[in-house]
Amino acid sequence: MSYVVALVPARAGSKGVPNKNIRSLAGHPLLAYSVRAGVKAGNIDRVIVSTDSAITAGRVSGCA
């Protein structure tokens, strides 16, 4: 049996929309939707968020 990891990149350096990953959409950070999709997927064993921002890391820690 294989072990499947989902990697969600969340770079903080957006020029078009600053901090877009942590901006709220319907009451949740935008990044939360990607994390939850990975967690709910039956074939993914682990979801890892890769970011260069301490703020983004703090916001995403409770998304699952």
C-alpha cells in the first residue's frame, strides 16, 4: 500500500493580491479550502502546507 502526501504551496509574495492565501472568503482563509479538500480526500494520508510566511503558517494551523 502506498502513502500519499499532498503538498500545498502557499507563497506569501503575491504582487497582484497581497496576502491572498490568508484573505477571508466566506469566513475562512482562502488557503483553508485547499487544506480541507486534501484532508477530506479519501486517498490522501497527509497534507503539508509549505510557506515562507509565519503569518500564513499560524493561520493555516487550525484549518483542518
